[in-house]
Amino acid sequence: MTLLTVLPRQRTNNLNGRGATLTLILGIPPAITTAVGQQNAQQTSDAQRVNVASQAFIAAISARDIGAMDKVWAHEPYTTFIGPLSTTVVTGWDSVRKAWEMRFSQFDRVTITVSESHVRTNANAAWAVGIEKVELLRKNGDKLSFDAFVTNVFENRDGRWLLVSHQATPMFGEPRELASRP
């Protein structure tokens, strides 16, 4: 099993003689190492498409554009949404869409910057986990800024990665020592 973890990092689509070495040392024919390399290339390509889908999602939020949201979400009864200001889990596309409409009506400006992202794909599912810097300008002029842990889950639909779940949780600062009690 460790072998499969190591091999995808090698260029196997152009072995330049390495196939024979792999066959002699590891007993793996070049055709298998090429297949593993192609699988890795597919995962990389899928990860890149997930990143593009994530960027489209953030752009839709920043633009407060419900039409753009319609394009990046799967319209399924099992979609879920938990925003950084949420008090409940929102389930089902119709409810998720209404939650976004409500959020968009609360703010004059939304700015999200991704400071860290980790994407993993597995067949028709993908997840992106990271940290975002969020800046909100409420309609009344109040500003709200925070960092949030974020998890987005995607499904591949005919080559398009669509959101099925979004959760953003505000990050708390360093824990403070509690004052000693008498």
C-alpha cells in the first residue's frame, strides 16, 4: 500500500527507463505504474477543478449574487449550509438558497480571502478544508471581521463540481487563563 502512495509523485507517463527499474526492483510492470500516474494526473485535474468551483463560490458570495449561487450548488434535498453566523443547520436546496438570500440582504459588502486550502478528491466526491478571512459590512454600517475554518463538500456532476455542503466556523483567539477563583 505504501508503494501506491509513493508512485503517483513520480512521472510515470514518460518513464525514461524507470519502468524497467521499477519492474526489476519492485516487480511492478511499467503499464501499472503508468496507470497509477494517470490516476494521479486525474486527481490533480479534479483538484484544480474543485479549486475553480471554490473560487466561483467565493465570487458569488462576494458579489451577493443568488443567480451565481444557483450555478455552483447542487439542487438536492440533502444539501446543507452552516454559515459563521448560523444558529441552525439548513438542509435542502430551497432552504439553503433562502438562507443565502437572507444573508445577502443583511450586508452591503462581503469580502472573503482564502488564506489556507486543502483539497482532496475521491471519485465523484471532493472536499476543501481551509481558513478564510471574512470582512462584512452590515447595512447599518457596522463592520465585522473574523477568520473562519471552512469545509466545502462537492459532488461531480457530468464533469462539474457542485457544492452539496458548506460550513464556516469562526476561529476563536488564544484561550485566556481564567481568573483564579477564591
